[in-house]
Amino acid sequence: MEPTANDLDGFDDATVYEDGTVVRVSIRRTEDEAYPSGWRYTFHYGALTPSAETLDDGTIRRYDNSHEDTKGHELHAAPDPEPKPVEFTDIEELYERFWDEIPKPRFDPSKETDTHD
């Protein structure tokens, strides 16, 4: 069952994997004018140690809107250091897209979770 916007609101989790990768997901609704979509989010898949296959910060693939009011929604994907604009339709669609594009098991935002190693 795909998560709803209510399931995703306030979801924050991170998992470190034995292969040296990490997935971090942070999503919350906001009324901050810097986020016209009404959401502040990061969907990050990366390596704990940067390499030639990652961006300088270890990112392999990341969706975020940290500068939404000026740059919009972005995809940061190694090895290209320049982010690509992303059309944002809704948070559920972007959440599903992220998980479809990385080789890790999906987090279940409908369950209470704690950040863990």
C-alpha cells in the first residue's frame, strides 16, 4: 500500500547499510513561505565515504527542495555535480519515484520508526 500525505508528514528516518551506503528521508508539511509546495523534504541515498562514483558529499541520488523559493525542486545525481530541476506534482509521487530509483528496501512511513544505524 502506497503511503498517503498524512503518513509522510513528519516522517524522518535513516538507515546505514553494511555496504557503506545510507538512506535518509525527512518529510514535513510547512507553512514557511520558502516552501511554496507546502512541503520540506529530502530523499537522500549516498555513501558514507565519498568516491569517484558520488558527489563530493557522498550523494549518489538526492531529491530535495532546500531552496524551493529560488531554485525549485531538485535532483542531485552522481556523477553530475549540477542539480536538475524536478517537476513536483505531490509528495507521494516523489516518494515513490525515489524508492523506484535506488536499490534499497522502502521505509514504511505508516509505522513509528526511530533513526537507527
